[in-house]
Amino acid sequence: MKDSTALEKGKNILIIIAVNLAIAFICLEALSLAFYYIKQKEFFYTRTKGKEQVVEDIERLGIRVDESIVERLHPFFGYVLKPGAFTNQKLKLKVNKHGFFSLYEYPFVKTHKKQFIIGVFGGSVANNFAVDEYKNQILSKKLQIYPEFAEREIVVLNFGNGGYKQPQQLLIVNYFLALGQELDLVINIDGFNEVALSNLNNKAEVEIGMPSLQHIQPLTGLANNNLPPEAMSSIVEINETKKELKAGIDKLQTCQLALCHAVTSLQVKQLVNNYQQAVVKYDTQVKQSNSDTANSSIVYIPKADSVFEDAAAFDKIASMWYQSSIAMNQILSSRKIKYFHFIQPNQYYPTKRAFTAKEKEIAINKESPYIEGVKKGYPVLLSKVDDLQKAGVNIFSAVNILDNTKETVYKDACCHYNSVGEEVLANYVSSSIIKVVRESK
């Protein structure tokens, strides 16, 4: 009798556990369904098999999970993306033959007179701005509210790439103008790369005006087979993380339950963070390595005579940035092309913004190699704004535009914005353009 009672009691406990587990699973699945709907704007079980949002975010960060090196050395621009990479079938986006993520091949030729061509120049933030415009058309829709643009078909051409800094924008605009590219308006979004990456160049005794050492040195090092062992180990770590990312992305496509999708999405995001940390470690190792083979390299990168002291370095950086913007404005103005220059916001430049708990976790890395350049360099850039305006440049400081946004706007520990931040930036850019166009009448 006692055995049967104990057995019955055991069965009841198992039933209670099973029921609770089932309830917990149903609750988690319901929460995952809600989370998916909020993020993707569609019901999980009837979802289309398009590209996942997390995958688009990964591509915007320049992470190519199925290829080790996605950048290629370029004889004029320093480096570009590999043509054909990052294909987005849904938007018909890909890296064109010139190495820019775009809907179009360049030079783009107008098919009718009402087309209005806007060229976007700068680094990864500029690239993301253009890509977001291809997707959401915030800038175009905002401009077309006004009579000056109401009858126009706005065509955005992306000339931005991760790590680009002046004078790369200046060189690129000249090159494509020489090829016959028509432009009606140019947007240059920069500032962060100029101070953050040029500072790293200086610390490594590389000419400040050269393309980002962070981007060029891995390519030249591989070309010359002279990377230090520690950096090679980091490359292995980065590639292993990419393999895990690919597996996670593949799993996202096959998840039958919303809970599976939610858990896998979180895993993929963590892998993205791991990837970024590995890249920072790699950059540090490359910077610390003292290559004795520079003179034997088949790619010539001018070395500086010495490391500039901070004050002198940032003065030189700001002067080059100033002169590059002046030159872009003069060249474009001579062709009656409107030029608009925006200094991008960055989380490491102190403003009145109150970071959300999520931002404090994902957007702030106290070990970031960029902090020094931003904190010391941004004030010097901003001190040049009045002089640029007096010289006739339509320049705008956007460093504070995110301050009043209570939602999370940063999506990584570098400099990039999520969809909320992108919308704020697009609204600010469009409003600034309209103001100048209307005042010039």
C-alpha cells in the first residue's frame, strides 16, 4: 500500500512539473512571438523567408561571415569592398564594380530630367546612412514634402565605406567627377574616423593623411606575409567566430519555433560582440608590433618621422579635415553642386545624452582604442566649424542630435546607430538641407 501511495505521489509530482514546464514554454513562446513581431513587423509562423534583421545589422557592420577578407586594396582609394559582396536580394543591393554598397553601378547616368542625384560620402556611418535610405527612404520622403523637391525622383549614390577618412572623400569625389558622374547634391558625414583612426595612425608613426592603418595594414600584411604570430592567432579567432556566426544565421532560417529564433538571435548578437572584441584585440596587436619589413613591402605607406604630441597631432588632423572640406566645397560649388558637411555624433564624445541600460552594456567599451581620439579630437574639429561656415561651407555639428532621444540609439561599441538613431540622423540631415535651400532663394 505504501509503495502504491508513493508511486501515485511521484506521478502527481511529475505531472505538476510537466504542466509547469508546458506553461513556462507557452509563456516563453508567446513572449518570443511578441518580440519577433515588434522587430520584424510580421507574424513568426507566417513569416517570409527574407533576410533576417540581425543579418542586415551584421552586414552593415561590415562582417562577412562566409569570407575571411572582404576588403581589397585600391590604387586610388586605399581599399574598397570586394565587388559582388553583401548581396541583398530583397533590396537588390550589392557591392558594385567600384567597391561601394549600392543599388547602382557608377557612373550612374540620369534616365530623365526629374532625377535628382545625391552622393553620400564618408565612412561606415555614411555607408549605413545611404543603405538605410535605400531601405526606408526617410531622407527622400522628408525632402519631397517641400516644393523644391516635390517633383523630383531622388537617387542616392553611396560613396562611403568603413574606415574612410579625409582626404579619401576628397579623392573619391574628384575621381568620379572625372569619370563624368553627375551630382546635384553631396552629403559628407564624417568626424569620427578623422580623429579616432588618424590618431591610431599617428601612434603607429604612419602619416596621418594615409588611409586607416587599421584597414590597410591587414591587407598589406597579408600581401607581404609578414603579420606577427599574435595577429595571425587573432585572425584565426576572428575566422572561427565568423564560422559560428554563419552557423547561427543558418539556424535562424530553419527555426520552427519563435523561442528557438529568439534564443538564437541572442546568441548571434553575442557572437557579434565577440567578433568586435577580437577585432579590437587584433588591432592592438598590429599596432604594438614593430614591423621591420615596411621598407620591403610591395605597398608603400609613408612613415612619419616621429609620433606627434597630442596637441600637434590633433591640430594637424583638424587642419587636413578642414582643408579637405574646403576643397570639396570649392570643386562642387564650381559645378553648381550643393555641398553639405555633417559631423557625426559619437558615444565617446561627452554630451548631455543619458545612455539607456542597454547602451551602457553594448555601446560603451572602456578599452576601446577610439576613446582618446574622440575625446581629444572632437573639440578641435568643432573649433573649426565657424571658420568653415565663414568660408561658405554648409557644415553642421550633429554631435548633440541624439541627446533628447530616450530610446537606445547606438548598436555597438564603435560608432554605429540602430534604426532609431538612423531616423534621427536622417531627419536632421533633411531639415538642414531644406533650411539652406530655402534661405538661398
